[in-house]
Amino acid sequence: MSTMSLRLPESLHEKVRELAEREGVSINQLVTTAVAEKISALLTQEYLEARAARASREEFLKILGKVPNADPDPGDEL
């Protein structure tokens, strides 16, 4: 595990401290979790953009055409 020195505005540091206390975790754990969540969101966005770039509307419509025409299940109506 590595160590990182981080400079935060006092107001942000205070909010981090409050949230960590409220969640019952250390500031280090709160920041680690927040960074992990942000990385996950960015990597997911990259993945979805890469998949979308490979997409074909024609192929989508061809596959969608295989779905039988049926009434929606109760509760799924628009």
C-alpha cells in the first residue's frame, strides 16, 4: 500500500471528516472508497462508449425483430 499526501480546502476536509464520522469509517477509508467509485464510473463509461462504437443499428433491429409481439406483463405497461 502506498501513501499519498492530499491538499484539500478546509471546507471540503471538514465535510469529509463529518461524513466519515457519520459512516463510522476513517477518513482514509472514505476517500479510498470515493476514489474507487469514481474510477469504476469512469471505466464503465469508457467500456460502454467502446461497445456503442462497435454497435450496428441494423443488427439491433434484426435481433429486435425476433422478439415475439405480445402484450406486456401486468405492471410493465407504459
